[in-house]
Amino acid sequence: MVVKSQIKFIKSLQQKKYRMLNSLFVAEGVKMVNELLQTELKLHSLYTTNPELLPSNEFKYEKISDADLKKISSLKSPNKVLAVFHIPDAAPLNFNGWLLVLDGVKDPGNLGTIIRLCDWFGIDHLVCSNDTVDCYNPKVLQATMGSVARVNIVYMNVKTLVKNSGVPVVGAFMEGEPVYRFKWPAQGMLIMGNEAHGISKELERESTNKVSIPQFGHPTTESLNVATATAILLNELRRN
Amino acid sequence: MVVKSQIKFIKSLQQKKYRMLNSLFVAEGVKMVNELLQTELKLHSLYTTNPELLPSNEFKYEKISDADLKKISSLKSPNKVLAVFHIPDAAPLNFNGWLLVLDGVKDPGNLGTIIRLCDWFGIDHLVCSNDTVDCYNPKVLQATMGSVARVNIVYMNVKTLVKNSGVPVVGAFMEGEPVYRFKWPAQGMLIMGNEAHGISKELERESTNKVSIPQFGHPTTESLNVATATAILLNELRRN
């Protein structure tokens, strides 16, 4: 049985403010929780209506009723398992390779997709500006699945970082050089901008190179979505 | 003022069945409607709370109240303009280049993103299996914007198409040949599969080539989302 204080505490973690304060986040659903249980994330507490769904019996859990799960869940149709994990400490950034920098990405689905892309393409460090959506937001988690635990995600003042990094800074711009011709250096930072406004003026000034994805269709087309543009550019970086 | 029969009719178009029956679909919101008004789509009817928001005065519209807009809208917060357009007749497929074929893509956001990618990369014909989500679904439209009017989208039995096309059939598979080594012929069909099950066995048997996107990260990673994989493969096709 879950008591009132537990309900209040777990529900509070739906808000970024309380996630930061407690350095905890909530994951829901059998697939997601089981994937995260198999990463290096530290488990805080685990609730399930059916312990047989857990990947092994090594985890301490509390068996609860469907009604209780509904009380602590943020989902309309709660899915049998809910876990609270500790937010891992950010690891130091390593400039010996490529980092991805996000400048104000706001859509949770886009950030989730981008985290998964970093995982796929072996980008170990993802640096997010402080106004980028929180990576422990439930909608982001839904789109990243286990990748969130395998990429070092750091929130910081990216302007300061970019100014002082000393490595090539490649920004994605509509009017950049066609990426097919670009010779990627061995290390650097790739910057992707906000969905509506792109990369901020301040970061644009710090960019050593501007790249763009050539367009082959009708010229009136809208720009590519930031997540698909990131997919294409990380693929270009790695195929190089 | 909108009368009861209009409300009922417009609301009915939220369902695929009635969209098919009437060969009409609904678009909502200033940005979306204005973009579609500037394509070759044929307008059926246009409702707005503020005619000044329309791109020009050449369109016949009905000025309605906020309350009436709320009655015909499918949105929680209706956005000033609602238009009904005729679904265009599908143009004949042209095999003199590359077609994209979708085998059971279910997620509206994924289909919307893929239509936009076709538009960007100049893929004129998008063939969808009959169990692919309807491209005039409101959530698909939200993700495609005007691209839906610039790509020839055809729903059909893709198995019959692929069997009788006589052009190279390239399927995206986890265990395919790394796409970086693949030499794309001048024409053909690229097949992308369902989010959970990939390409069906029947289409797999008809594939003349299997390609995959190399993975650089941790080997336990989930596969790429179908929309991001399509972005990468269409870029590979065009950079070739």
C-alpha cells in the first residue's frame, strides 16, 4: 500500500523543480523500467502490480494494487510498473571526439529522439542549454527509452562552453555550406538550434563552420525538423 | 453562422471513413491553412473568425464567431481558421526515379515527418500500404504542414506493386548491408517498415537489396525510429 506522503512525493517529481531538488525522476511502464533497471542508473524505489514482470528478482520492490498505481502514476492508463531513479551526476566533458550541443530545443519528442540518436551514433556527451527541455520530462523519457542512461547529458551555459572550448564549433544553418563537401575534423562540437529560431546570434558568432543539408525538392518547403536534421548530420559526421 | 448540419458534416471528417466517403479533409490553424491555400489543393469551404488573417482576399470564406469555430473544430483551443479541402486524386506513379514505400507505418507523427522528408529530398511519390495511418489524419497534417500537398501520396496494396514494378527494391533492415557501401541505382523503390515489426516477410522476399544504417554506439541500443531512419536513408540516396 502506498501512503499519502508517498503519493505526494512521487507526483511532485512530475515537475522539473522537484526533480532537481531531489535529484530523482520517475519512469513508468514495463518496457521502459526494465530497460532502465539494466543500466547503471541507481534505483530509488520500485512499485509494481505484478512482480513477475520485473527482469529479475534482484530488485527490491513494493507490490501495490492497480488503484494505488493509479494514484502515483502520471499516465491515464498506468502500465503495471513505476520506478523512481536517482538522476546520475554529469560526467566531465571529454573534448577528445565530437560533442552535440543543443541551443534551446523545446519539444520533448525532439529531445528524446536526439538522445536516442546520440546513443546510436556513439556521441557520449550531449550538452543542453539551460532553456532546453528537461531530459527527465516524462515525454522525453517516452521517446528515449534506455538511451537516457547511456548518454552523458549536461545542462549548462552553452555560450560559455563554446567560447572556451578551443575545438572546432560546427553549427547547423539553413544557409550553411552543403554538408556533403564538409571535411569533419577529428574533434569538435556540433550545435543544433531551437525549433523556431535556430541557433542564437551569440552562438552563431562563435561558430567556426556553418553546414546545411542540401534540399532537392520544391524550394518553398519548410525547413527540416531539428530531430531529423540531427539524424542526418550525425550520420554525415560518422560516415566521414 | 454555422448550422447544425454543417457542424455534423465537418465533425464527421475527423473520421477516416467519412474523409474517404466524401473525399474531403479538414485543416485547422492560421499557419497550416494559409500554407495549404497556396498549394494546388482545391478548397471546399473556409471558416474564419478573422478574415484579415487569410493570405489574400481571393478566397470565398464564411466569417464565424469563436463559439461557432469551437463547434466545428477538433482542437481544444481552436485557432481562428478552419478549412475543408478536396482530397486530390492520386497521380500515376512514375518509376523514372526513386519512390518511397511505407509498409504499415502507424504513428501519425512518423508519417507526417516522412512526408516532409519526401518534399525536402524531392521524392515525388510516396506509396503507403493500406494499413499505414491515413495522411489526412489531423495529427499527420500537424507534422507535415504544406508538404502533404506537394507529394503524390498513394494508398494501395504494396505487395502487388513491389512484385510487378521491375525496378530495384531496396529495403531497410537491421541486418542489411551498411548503406555507406551501397551503390544506389538511378531508379528504384526504398521500403521502410512498421515501427515494431519492420518490413513484412512478403516484402522482404521481394527486396533485391537490404541496407542498414551502421551503429556506432553501445550495442544494446534500440533501433532508430522509422522517421529518423528514413531521414538518413533519403539523405544517403540523394548525396550519392
